[in-house]
Amino acid sequence: MFLEFKQQVTLILNDAMESLGYGKDDLNLEPSQHADIASRVAFRLASKLKQNPKDIAEKIAKTVAIPNDSYLDSVEAVGPYLNVRANRRYLDETVSRIRHETDGFGGGFCEGKIIIEHTSANPNGPLHVGHIRNSVIGDTLTRILKRVGYNVEIHYYVNDMGRQIAIVSWALSQFEFDTSKKPDHAIADVYIRANAELEAHPEKVAEVERLMQLVESGDDKTIERFDRAVGFAVTGIRKTLLHMNVVHDKFVNESDFVRSGAVSRIVNEIRSTGLTKIDNGALVVNLQDYGFEKSLVVQRSDGTSLYTTRDIAYHEWKGEQAERVIDILGADHKLISGQLKAILNAIGKNEPEIVIFEFVSLPEGSMSTRRGKFITADELFEQVEEQAFVEVEKRRPEMPDKFKKEVAAIVGIGAVRYDIVKVSPEKSTVFNWKEALDFEKQGAPFIQYSHARACSILAKAKDEGLWNPATTVDPSVLLEDSEVALIKKMAQFDNLLDQSARELKPHIFAIYARELADSFNQFYRFVPVISAEDETDRNSRLALVDCARIVLANALDTLGIGAPESM
RNA sequence: GGUCCCGUGGCUUAGCCAGGAUAUAGCACCGGGCUUCUAACCCGGGGGUCGAGGGUUCAAAUCCCUCCGGGAUCGCCA
């Protein structure tokens, strides 16, 4: 809704500027506390025309012609600013569109295919609290992109043949595998033991290297052993992801690209760029033209491939199937992803768009699967849900255990997801149990509660025979400040969704969702709905509550957070 | 040592890329609000040299430089 308004503002202001002889220009439109949208274009024109910005703004405001069928009410010059206000039609149309379009409201304005890859943690153990930052950012971005209209395919790239997996495979032959545990946790146990063993007895490293060579050369027995190891970990990882509402369309194995011959073909393509040379038996690429000082190894001296090389083949394949390829990667991949893009560019392939997030560490230092220093996602969920159960018990003691457990799960996972997604990815964070288990802050439960509150009002009104969702209502009687503010906030949905999608920044939308809940709560406190004396008011307010319910549910869905009807 | 990211009230954080109207919100703190649609809520208050110092500009949290602090990374790991 806001996107249309913004577009109209752009056209109307540009028309005025053209008729004044200023020509079209970037309007520097920005949200403002003084208007529904404001333009700083007068500053820009001032330096260009060597005139007073205040005078320019005034001239534009005077010249502006607002068509009758637009969503604009007025364009006013306040000093050098142009403040634009939306009219009543804008508000009324917002309400009726939400009721009409329901879960499609505010989306569906882009098209094309995108392949997004996220999580892709090595199958050498369970997901830890650092990995799920990747999952939450990736999954939320996926939901945002889907909602704006893209056809999104979600990939998990499974490292099923690297050194780590060779160590896991070797470990399974050395140590007992605890089948009573969740398989990814049991894999971590043997992996950690194996690493300690290899450190104590470096001569055994050769056995691991032997496995890597065998798997690369296509030895069936070894491949089977690797697959078994990977299978255990991936099964557990998928379960964890599902628990947090994260699903992937495809689990793509690295080894596929070796066995299909794609990797050796890519190596030849890289060779043909003339950027390569042999250094100590390894094949290296010179990427100085792309700003990388050091060259990159794309083939080991023993002829086996590396993660990087297999990843190039994978990206070539992805690039052939979609207009856009997006990867969510941790800060440790900053350099390598730049090199990956450079090589793809050098061989004339589509480059991916990379979203980097900074690390999550523990108070005692960085996490490490190898050293067994990590907090698993499963452990976090268990603790959080336990704490959420306590909170539900406090508030709804009369409800059955089943209800409390369900709500605790929805609230717990929601809280974890929201806490992760609300902060911008470039901030590194330190995991803190106290904070993770704190439900008193305005996070997911706050938004979920607003949704439940809206549902509860509607349910009660229905019970009392006061509400029929099919009723035609008159939104123009919604004149209270908090009503207008709520409608305007809901109208912003498409704008924030669009911005998050364009900038690949899910935290922008997460913050909007909280503000939306805030607007609804303020309306709830100030304006009586069921007890409104006037029937027209009551019906319109019930419709407004229904709108809030719909938009809050859409927002929660976009964040991958459950929207309980009662909590 | 080189490169990249971050540094905003006691704590967490938005805004920075595209410089402009009193710097955003939460937690914590202080005060007020449940006989009224679920108080996981709402209203009000105190608290900020936007890491430090220079520069550019009519205007800098935002752009440039230097420094300090934290994180990441720097060929045969992924």
C-alpha cells in the first residue's frame, strides 16, 4: 500500500519540478515524524541551482497538482523540507485491501527465480548457536523473498567429502557410536575424540588422508562409509532445523560435482584463463586483478580437489538455474567468497550475492566443534522451552498441560528466532544464557501476544454475536489517533518487506513487526472495541482488529515464528 | 604486519551504503495504570562527549584520514 503511495508522490513531485524547469531528480524521500513521507530534494536542487532550498521547496509545494484519485492529501513546504500527507482514501483502502487480500496483503510484487543457500554446516556434529544465526537469517530472508513474489529454491550444501568428514568416517571405525543419542550429537562425540587422537598420534593422520584419496577416486567402500557418517549428522541436523521451522528444498552433496566430472571440467576452465600456475605441485590461481594479493589453491598437490573448487562447480550449476543466487555465509567466508566470485567472473559465470554474518562466540571464547566447545541449538531450545513453560504456567495456570507445552514451544522458538534476526548481521555477538532465557523484553512473545490478543477479541465478539467477518464496514469512522496510526503502520508492510528484500536485510522487517505490535497494543489500550457504544464504530473497530490479526500473522509468518491464537 | 567488519545512555540495539528538521527502541532504574476486549500490556520520567582526534561541508552518528578497543581472515581446512 505504501509503495503505491510512494510511487504517486514520486510522480507528482517530479511533475511539479519539471513544470518549474528543475527537471526530474532523486527526491531523497524519507520517512518522517512530521509527515507520511518527506522529500529533501530542495537541498539537492539548492546546491545545483545556487538558490535558497527554502524557496525551492515553497515553489514546488505551490506548483504541485494532486489528482483527485491519488492517495495524497497535501504537500507542504516546512523550511527546506517537503512534507507529504496521505489522505483518507489511503487509510480506507488499506483496511479494505487487508480484509480482501488477507495473507497476500503487502506482497507479490516481484518475480523470478532465486536459489538461496543457507546453514550448510559441516556434517561433523549438531548445529550450535552460531550455525543457527545462519539458519535464521537465511530462512527469514527466504520467507521475505517468497512473500515479495520470488520463486525461491532453498539449498543446504552438504560437505560429504572434505577432511572433516574423512575424520568422522575414520572415527566411526575407531570408536563406538552411541546409538542411544541423537545421531548428530553422537557424531560430534566421535569426531571430538578422533581429533584428540590425531593430535596425540600425528602418524595416524595418514589414514585420514588415505580415506580422502579413496573417496575422491571413487572407491565404493569408502564412499559408503562417508555416506553413512554424513547421513547420521544430516538426519540430526534436519530434525533441529525442522524444530525451528526451517526447511530446505534440496540437500546438495559436494561429491556430486566431483563424480559428475564438473570439478575437473571447472579446473580446466580455470586453467584456460591463463591465471593459474603450479606452485609446489598444487594448482594456484592468481587473482591480483581482482584485488586479492595472494593466489588461491584450487587443486592439492596430490591431485585431490578442495572445498573451494567443488564450491565453484556448485555455483556454476546454481547460476544456470536461477536469475539470482544468494548465499548466507559466516564471517570466516569473507575472503573465500570474494575469491569464489572472482573466479566465477573470470570464467564468465553468474556470481552469487553473498550475505555475511559475523560470529557468535561464547563468553569464554570462540566456538569449535572440533574441540567440543559449543552450545548446541537443541540444548538452547530445550532450555528456552522449559523457561517458556514456566512463563505460560504463571499466566495461564488453568489451562491443560498440552496447551502449555504447545504455547511454550511456539513462544520459545519464536523468542530464539527473533532475538537472532532482530540484530543486523554485521554485529558479532556473544551468546549469553541469561539473555537467551529472558522473556521480559519486547521480542517475539510481544508480537505473538498482540496476535493472540486480536484473536481473543474477535472470538469473544463472535461468541456474543457481535462480529461477522463477512460484514461490510465503513473504515472512514476510524478516526482516533491510535486507529489512524495502526492503519498507517499496517500500510507500511509492503514498504519494509520490499526494503528488506532489496537490501537482503531481514532485521529491517523484524523491527517493523515489533513496531506493528506496538501500534496494535496502543490502539487496544486507548480504544474500546466490543464495548464501543455505537454499532458502526464497533463494527469498524472489529474489522480493524481483524486487519491487525491478519497483518500480524503475515509478519510472524514472514519471520518464521508461530502465531498462536491464545497464549 | 596486511585486509575486511564492528564500536551509539549501565546493558542490548536502529539509523551509517544514498550527510540535513529535537539521535531509535528495548532491558534495567524511578513514578502511574488491571470491578472494563488476556497487564507477556499501556502512560510518564531520568540517563547519550554517537570509541578518540583531525578533515570535508551551509550542515557529520552518517563521508575522508589517523589512532585506540573488539571480532574475522591471510594457498594445498571448510
